Amino acid sequence: MSSPMVIDTNVFIDLIKVEALEQFLGLPYTFYTTDFVVNEVNVPEQAQELARCLALNPVEIVSFTGTEVAAILRHPIQRNLKRLTDRSVLFLSLQREYTLLSGDGDLRKEAQDQGVKVFGSLWAIQQMVEQNHCSRKEGRLFLHRLTHSNPRLPKKIVEEMLLSFADEVERA
């Protein structure tokens, strides 16, 4: 189950904020990101935690040549993706036919419209629980932390996940 996945900045930041990045990167997937993403994590504590986790876990950081950057900028898009970072993870996902992990609404819609499978931070937490990389109790804790640090999450899905994790704890 080594599905390749490209991680966008906001997923890294969400998982750092809830103290779950190292556990997530331990899942049996092949992870990629771009050097633009790594450079965009610029809050010192977050950058330090990202560097620590990247040193412990095999995440391939893809750099682009000038010619490739020009191709990224020429790639047709329907939405106003202003940041080169967004365009770089979309381009990498499209070129290699990898799943994209992002919480950016415009980027997600653009990627889906172009045929890319997209998941976000909630999916990441779900996977950690389902694959026993954290307990349901830890999953609930991660969800609570995430709702405090990222208020734009879909409340209904968060509530359903919290109930699901609670039900499974009570049955165990």
C-alpha cells in the first residue's frame, strides 16, 4: 500500500500544529513534496519540526529546473492559483499521477477538475487511526487540536469523525 502522495504546505502545518506529523509520515505511503513547500514553512518552530520529521522519514523533496518552472507557470488552470507553491504541487501530482494532500480550496478544486485525487488533513488523521498509527483517543485529540488551529474545516465531517472515534472507543 505504498501509494505515492504529494503533500502541500497546509497539510504539513496542520499536522505540525496538532503534533502528528511524525506519526503520519510513518504510514505506508510514499511521500513527495516540492522545495517550494519546504521553503514556505517559515515559522521557526514549524520549520524546525518539519526539518526534524523530514530527517526521520523518507519524503522526497522535488526541485524543479528553470525550464520546469516555466512549464509549471504555463500549465493551464481555471482558478487563480497565485502561489508558485500551489502550482508546483499540482504540476507534480499531474505529471506523476500522484494523489495530492492539500486543504487549499482553490487548489483542491483545480486538482480535482484536472483528474487528481485529493485528500486533506482530516483524511490524514483518519488514516492514522484506521491504520493503527495512533489510538482513537489520540485521533480525537488531534481532531480537537485541529479544529482550534484551523477553524475552516468542514464541521459536519469533523463531528462525524469524532463520533466515529468515540463509538469505536466505547465498543472496544
